[in-house]
Amino acid sequence: MPVNANNRTKLSQVISERARRLSPSGIRKFFDLLAGMEGVISLGVGEPDYATPWHISEAAVKSLEKGYTMYTSNYGMPELRELLSRHIREKYGVEYDPYGEVLMTVGVSEALDLAMRAIVNPGDEVIMTDPHYVAYDSCVVLAEGKPVKVPTREEDGFEIDAADIEARVSPRTKAILIGYPANPTGAVMPREKLLAIAELARRRNLIVISDEIYARLTYGVEHTCFASLPGARDFTILLGGFSKAYAMTGWRIGYALAPKEIIAAMTKIHQYTIMSAPTPAQVAAIEALKNGEADVLAMVADYDRRRKVIVKGLNEIGLPCFEPKGAFYAFPSIRATGMSSEEFSEKLLMEEKVAVVPGSAFGQCGEGYVRCCYATSLAEIEEALERMSRFVKKYRR
Amino acid sequence: MLKDILKILEGDARVTPAQIATMTGLSQDEVVKVIRQAEKDRIILRYKTVINWEKVEADGAVWALIEVKVKPEPEAGFDAIATRIAQFPQVRSLYLASGTYDLLLVVSGETERKIADFVSENLSHLEGVQGTVTHFVLKRYKEDGEILDGGETSRRQPVVL
């Protein structure tokens, strides 16, 4: 059937309510501006600048040569689940049965979607921070739930308080979704504040979904695994993945760990929508867990050096920036320019060819900030700081 | 602290003391002091640049790996002869190795002829040298940790949320 204008209007009408309800990415225009521009330094990325350590890639290559090209168990390869279970026990002291409490997913993104669809009924509320990672509220909306936002502020290090959560708990509240170390702020949560949230969740009978994809990327502070808090394991869905720690974003391999009733429900959905996580990626993840620790430590040490350079630099050029102790983002305030974060990002791109992400893309409380990823070369960070300095001087009020 | 500074400089010799100070939390003066001392102690020997010369000139220097079998001296072992061989400016690197030969030389010269001359006129005449095997380098794939062909273009999407 030939596609004509008339037909196209009709097609737009076939789009489901659900898909229409999803808010479009706030920075579509920004992507379009970027396309085709030369000489741009991008601090707008959300992934490591390293390629995957070669021994990890090689393990996958070898597995392909040996013919490991079939589906695996819906849960993921048993060896991988066993290694992951051991890794979590050794790192955080939490026990998960590799047979029933561990599910390998297509990145932590799938795990997040599964968690929502497995526990959220239409109209159920899920409490999360503002600002938050872009997929958080969309996943809740897709599950026909209602995202409820708790504002977090720079003065509090973008940490979330149990009291602020409790003020928003209603009879429809089903879960609290937290993601620390945080994208976009780089914030980490102190243990005491997590303990208070665990206490609240237990008392009010809430599930906690803890997205710990950046767990390995902390600087000078220990990451606290939410499930490791006393008693918390029973009401926690722990999400994680290999993307950030092992520089494996393109492999799409993540996981969910939770009590078996929840994993069983998530696996049911996973089985019908995905079947199993990509087999070569699972093989690579096995190698990462077996022999990747030194790579993680070396990359974290290197991010830390660049983190210090960018944070100091941003503060010096008049974009005050609180010290991010996790992930690989700096989240400076751009209020000195009087611009909205979207205006700032667009102008900075057009005039100085530096790409950053407007904080407003991550929620209302991100307004007045921009996200700068420092997983890029030191030379590029220095050059970006120079260009941004020129820009700020020009527009500072 | 010395190790941290050395690691940074080994990756990029052009990082300034001010940047190193930011990265390590030391003061700039301390960083300068540590670097000066390391230079004095010959821990830092030289600051060099890794260059892909093949992109600049089609027929540049010729390189060869030369295996040398030597008879160790009663007192000095391999050190005496190795120190002598190291004096030749053509010899860019020199290692004592385990296996079927003793010394491995990395040698550069303007032409193959010059390297051949070095082997026949200088090297093989040295007392203690029992035999040599010369391998000319045909193509360079990786230099000092850098893969020469590739890595020019970023494979990352410029913006990811």
C-alpha cells in the first residue's frame, strides 16, 4: 500500500494511549542540532570512554568460534548466576540463591522495566527522586503506575531523606525507586540515610527497587548495597549490570536480584518478551567477573583523576559544582548565567561546540544545572573547560 | 605518591604539575619536588612522544630486532658485553632474555645496508659474541601500548541520557 499524507495521519492515530502518554525526550532538538556538527567536544555521553577490556571481548569471540550461539536458560547461564551470586556475597555480604533469585537481563534497563511490570498495578505509586535517570518515570508510566517525585537539592548533596519520602507515602504507594550513585548528579547516599529508608519501607510495607548500576564507581567512599542493610533483602529488588564498571555498555548485560517470588514474576515477563540475555554478552560477563577486577580498579582510579580536574575546573570558571562522589558525572549549577539549563546547553553547543545535557531533562529539580560526563580524555576536559570559561565570562550576570 | 605521579606521567608526559596536583591532592610545589627528585634519581629518564612515522614518510628509518648469542665472562657475566653493545647509538633498546639466545637488540638505521654494516662490522667482531640473527621489521602494529591503525574515530554517540 502506498504511503501518502492521508495514510500517515491515520497511522499516527493508531499509536496506543500508553505510548502517547510517554513524554518525548526533552532534548530531541538538541540531538538534531548536534548531528552533522564538526569539532564538538561531548561531555554529554553516559558511558565509559574505554573499550571493553580485551580479555573480556576475547572470551566472547572464542565462545562464538566454539558455537555458543544459542539461547541460554531464561534466567541466564548457571555459571554466570553462580559467579554473580558469589560476587555480591563477597562484595556486600548479601546472599542470593543463583537458582531462583538471580535473573540476567538485557542491561539494567530491562531489569528496571521488569521490576515495574512485576509489582506495579494500575494507579500504584512509585516514589523516586527528582532529578532522576530519564527512564525511571517512563518505566513506571509504562506499567500504568504513577511516579511520585521527591525533590532533592544540591545543599543536601542530592541525597534523599526518609522523612521526605514518608510525607509522600499514600495508600497507593507500592515502591521506592532509588538509584545511587546517581545519574545525573553523581551523588552517593550515606549508610545512615539508607538505613532510615529501609526502616520506613519495612514499617510501611513498601518494596525498594535499588538501581546500583554505578556501584563500583565511587571515589573515597564505600558503596552501601541497599539489600545488605539489616532485613532489607526481603523487600529489595537489587538491580545492577556490567555496563559502567567493565565498560560494556554495548553488550547490554545486566541483572536483577530479589526474593524468589519477585524474580519468578519478572522471569515470566522476561521469558515472553526477551527469552534470554544475549549469549555472547553472558560469556563476556563471566570473564568480567572472573578476571576483570584489576580493570575496574584501574578505570576507577583514572575516572577519579579526571573527576578532580573537572570539579575544580568548573568551580574555577564560575559554575559552582558540588563534589560528586560516584558515577562519572559532574552536575554544576549554571544559575550565574541566568539561563535555563536548556538555553545554556543549546547556546554552549552553538557558540563553543561543547555538548552537555540540560539538567531539566532529568526532572524539574535538575533545572539550573547541566550534566557533564568526565569519562572523556583529560585533553578534551581541559579544552571543554576553556571553552566553557569563555562562554560563562560572556554571559555571567 | 611517587608511584601515582609516575603513572600519570607515563600515560601522558604533558600533564602539568598543576593538573597532577589536582588529581593527587598534593600541592603543586610538592609535585614539582617529587618530579625533580625522580629526574635526579634517573627514575624518570626522558619525556618522549610515540609517533606513527609511517603516516609521515613512506621510507623512514629501518628497524631490526637482533638476537645475539654471547659467551658470558667469568666475573662480569653478561653485563660487561651488554654495556659495551649499549654504547652504539643505533641500539635503541637492549635486553637480556631467556631462551635460545642471550641478548635482544632493537636497532634502527637509515637503510638496511647500514644495519647490515653494523652487524658485520661492529657487533660480530665484539669479543664474546658467538652469533647473531637479524630480523628486519616489516610492519608495525602496536607501539608502546598504542595500536597504530585504528582508534581515530570515537564510536560513542555524542549524547546519551
